[in-house]
Amino acid sequence: MNIKSYKKFCENIAYFNPFEKQTKIAVALSGGIDSMALTILTAKWLGEFGGNLVALTVNHNLQKTSAKDAKKVGDICAQIRIKHEILEWKHGEITSNVQSQAREARYKILTDYCKQNDILHLFVAHHLEDKVENFFIKLSRSSGIFGLIESKVMFLNNVRICRPLFNFTKKECQDVLESSNTPHIQDITNFQNKYFRNQIRFNLENFGDNFQERAAESISHLESTASLIQSEVVKSFCESVTIHKAGYAIIQDKFRNYKTEIQIHILAYLLTIISGESKPPRAIQIKQVIDDFVFQTNQTHTLNKCIIIPHLKSLVIFKEWCSIISGDLKLYNGLFWDNRFIFHTHYQNLLVSRFDENIYREVKNKINLEIANFVSKYKKRILFTLPVVKTLEKVIAIPTINYYDLSITKINCSFNPQHFSKVLHLEY
């Protein structure tokens, strides 16, 4: 093992502290140089810190050799005595945005495994050159400052995704494998010019050996600037926004006084939270909403699957009913409904569905007192965004407004979209 690289890795790990005793960690392992180096370093660190490691390889079923390559990775893990699992992405024919769809599917498969196996931490081998490549890819798409930079840690599907190799070069990853005599496999798609990421990489290589390290240093300066702006965004968010446990939000009048850049980031984040979507709307779309609010046009907007309504001197935001998941889902402990509400319950043989007119007629005379604290003018529309627990015969609970019939006691259902931050608070 390369001692210098391992010391650097341990210093990086300190950024992600604390970890629970006997922590469980999963590593996303493609079998390439970077992810194999991450696996080796993590295994050594866990051997000293204490904990359990599993390496996860996703077979994307995109190449003829996909299954064979995944098995090769498993064979390498067996040689170095690391637990390994192969997870499969099952899909039909994919003709466009292959890498983007594969990435989205991969993270869902990996985080689903982590949740099912009580693993909080997923390590991914995102290194310095990846950071530079992503910067130029996003720059080509006119991303703003927060879009251009990347966090070393993020939460997805309620799993913490960590990037401990954030300042490692490809050469350092290669040194880790050579010093530990660990083999790796080559991903042939990394050499195919048809993918935009590869085109960026090939062009960056033409700028000389030190260009990417210098670019990474400039990106670090940008990250420092973004951190200051982020602090102001969080402060302003907490001052001007109230998020209710029933999954709607109110933006208060003082929001009008903030700088446009701050307003855009607040509303982008808020629309992501309320909708349960993974991506915010474009800044130009958000700007129109802000302009109408600032100039008091009383214009209602639909954006990012949310309804945005001016009310007195505030904005009321809730999810658009037609965008809510339809159909009945079986209730189980840990059900994440509509990417917004999570259930914790011991009850079985029950169903969860969205509100509709039939349900409303059934329960409306029983719940008026329970929803008195809603924004009165829009309480019915907000009510229709909530999950309903029922049997085949009747509604038995609307947990977010504490409605239960006599056949059932409390069910824990909380508004917890995947991008929700602990910095923010819920209004009860």
C-alpha cells in the first residue's frame, strides 16, 4: 500500500466524520482504476477504524461483455477478500442519453440496496479529473455557480454519498493499485468518442499535464465563493420560508427584498423540495415567477410540478395534483411515497393512494377541524396533495393531518423529500 496515498485518504475521511461505531459502508465499484483504488483504501481504513464493507457493482446490461466484466470484478474482490455484490439494471432498448440514464439508474439501484441493508454511507470514486470534466460539461450548459461546483457529500434516497477521492489524481489512484498489486478492468466506453464526457476528457488532455490540476485549483476558489453565497441563501431561506409538515410552503413578503440571485436559489431549492423532483427548474423560468411576485401581478404559475399562488403578500406553493403518483401502493415500513413522504409503521395489508374527489366526499365532514391551520382558501387543493391510508372498503387514516378512524392508531408519516436539509425546519 502506498503510505502517502493512504495518509491522504485518511485526512480526507476526516471531512466526512463522524461515523458510527462498526459502521457499514458500501463502495460503488465498476472495477476501473479509480473505484478499485477507493475500495482498497476504504478496506484498509475500515480495518483500522472498525466496520463492514461491501463493494457493489452494477451490471448496466449495455455491452455484450457487461455480465462477464461484473463477474471479473467479483473475482478480484474474492482474491482480496472483500465482500462483493452484483446488482442489475434491467431495461428495454435505450437509444438516447445513454450515460445520463445509466447514471440515474445506477444511483437508484445502489441507494436502494443501501436502504434495504441498513447502510447509511455510499462511497463513490469521484476524483480530481472527474471534477474538472464535470465543470466543463456544466459550463457548456450555462450552469450557474451552484451548478458548476460539486459537493464532497450529498444525500440521495436518504443515503449519504461521499467522495473521499475528491483531491486524488488518476495517477495517485494508479499508484495505489500498483503498490498493493491489485488488478483492475478497463471500461471500453471510456475510449469511445461518441460520448460528450469523453470528448471533453480528450480535449482537456491536449492542454498539457498540469492543466487539470490548475483548473481544479480555480474550481476550489469558486467553491469558496459559492460557500459564502450558500450561507446567505440558507440564512435568507430560514428567514422567509415556512415549510409545513403537510408538504406545502409559504414564502413571506420579506423575500421581495433579497437580491435576485438569492431569490432564484431559494425558489429553485424550494420547488425541488415541494415537488419531490431530483432537479430544479431553469433559472429563466424561476425569474418570471419572481418578477410577478415582486411586481404584485397576482399571476399563478405552474412550475416543476408545483402550483405557485400569490396570497395576500405571500406565495403559497404546493404540488400539482396531476403530477402526484396515481394508483394504490401497498403500505410497508419505509415506503417513500411520491418522493415526498416516508412511512414508518408496523401495519400490514393496507394501501396508500393520493386524494381524489371520492375520498374527499367520504371524509370531508370528519376533518375540517384537523385542517383548520391550513391556508384556508387553498386547504382543499393542499389536502389533495397528501397520502391517504385505506383498505379496499374505506379510508382509515390521513396521517399528516392526524386523521384516524376508530380501527387504527397512529401511523408515522413525515414529509421528507430526498433533497430536504436538516438546516431547515418544519412548521407544525
